[in-house]
Amino acid sequence: MDIQWFKHDKAASEGDFDTWWDSYGEWFDSQDQLLSGESGIQRLLAPDGRVLYSKRQINHFHRDLTHPFGEPTILHEGRALRALAELGVRVPRVVFSGARKTETESQALLVTEGLEGFVCLEEWYARPISADLRQQMVQQLACTVGRMHRAGWEHGRLYPKNIFVRVSGEDDNKVEVALLGLAKSNHRLTAHSASLHDFEQFKQHRKPMPDEDWKAFATAYRDVMESDYAP
């Protein structure tokens, strides 16, 4: 089989493409047949006990001004994950990212570590939550989203299912927030342009966040965006 490499991300190089492509686990997110190609996520168990998630895509491309003819979506998502991690935003750690072109198709892989102990915002709100933890979550979410936007990054899919929360600490009194689902992210010229779409999208799709928490989030978020100092 004649294989031409698009790109191998050397910054995330645990293993090689063939090894990861030939690794199979249970489908965590069923494989979708899309107009732009195929995409699905499998849950893997690494030899060292880590839970990993392998996103596999065939003929799936992202197009923007930098890549008007398209590049494998996974390469775009991997860059966004690393950029946010460098900003101090909690995201899954990239274990492997790469793409290649065979005679018949484009294949791409993004392998990330699981977010241990985190649950999506929808599931978090379904649990009994104290007023203090709710206030902490709102503040942490405002700081997380604000830090992303101040650096010019637009999430693109800022829905509750892509916002993850973990309560930790000796007395379960500390809230952490992480972001997933960055395939449609984009780097904008200004913080304002990065904020516009995400803020309105989250406002429309914020349920099950109560109105009280949304108002508190909106106030805290605006404070972060207007502050002279990055959070």
C-alpha cells in the first residue's frame, strides 16, 4: 500500500501511527458516517492502566483561511488542545496525533488521556450540589472560558456536554473545570471576536444550568474579560 504522510505530530509521539491505528477498544462515541467523512471515538486501556480515547477519522477535513483546501480535522483539534493547555486551560492531554494519506483515503488519529473524575456539566447538575460548589463552578467556568477568549481562541461548540467538572480536595471542596470538543475551534484576531459566537451559543444551550447560575456566570465572565489582568 502506497502511503504518503500528511503530518506526524512529534510533540505528541507516544508510539507510532500503525500501532495506534491497529489498536481497538469499545466504541465510546459510535462511528458516524458524515458528508465530510467518517469519525468515531474508542475507549482504550493502555498497558500502564491509563484510560485513553482514540478518535479515528477517515476523509474528515477542517477548512479555514490558513487551510482553504482543508487539512485533517484531527490535526487542527490537536493544535487547539495544546494551545489551550499552554494557556493553563484544562483539556485532555494529547498522547498521539497524526494523519496520513493512503492510495484511497485520508486517515487521522487523535489519542488523548481521559479526564479522570470529571463529568460533563449535564451530569454534574443532575447530582446534589451545595450552593458553595455551584458558586465555585460558575467562577471557575468564567475564568476558564475567559482565559481562552482573551487569548483569541473560540471554542466553537461551547455546550454543557463539552464542559466537564470535577470536585476534589480532602473535603470535596474544590471545583475544577475542563473543556472538550474542540474540533470546530478557531483562533480569532481579537478576544471580542472569539467571545461573540461562544457566549451566545452557550446562552442558548446552557440547560440544565439554572437561570441564577447563568446570570452569575455572565457577570463573572464579563469581569474576567474586562479585567486588566488575565485570570
